[in-house]
Amino acid sequence: MIIDEQIFGYIAGALTMINNVPQAIKVLRTRNTRPISLTSYSLCIVCIILWLIYGFGLGDMVIIVTNLVILPFIMIILFKKIYNLKKGID
């Protein structure tokens, strides 16, 4: 049986998404972003955007799909963090 290498990309993307979903849900429920690093999530967004550029350049759907799915969850966390900082809540 031959295993398509792309399955590993989809598994990695799914695990990365699963890793970030609980944090996004917790931020939405509690509105607490104090323990979250603005720098870390900002860099995460930059990395995802760079992965998307790379994926589109290669035409690699694994890279494109996994990063497009992960991006909204990271953005929720980052935007809430920035909102809290501007409101003086954080």
C-alpha cells in the first residue's frame, strides 16, 4: 500500500487547527486575553500569510487549505487581544 505524502500535510494542518480552536473558543467565552502574547499571535499571523504565499506559489492545496482554515481562529484571538489592549481591559 502506497501512502500519499499529502496526507501528512492534512494531518499536520488539522492538528494545528485543533490546537488553536480551544484557545479561540476560550477567548470568545471569557473575553480574557491577558495570558496571550500579542507578539506570539502577531508572528503566527505573519507565518500563516507567508505559508499561504508559498502554497499559492507552489500550487500546493495542502498548504493552502490548512492555512486558510487555521487563519480565522488565530485572527479571532489576535483581534480580541488588540481590542482589549485598546479598551484598557488587558
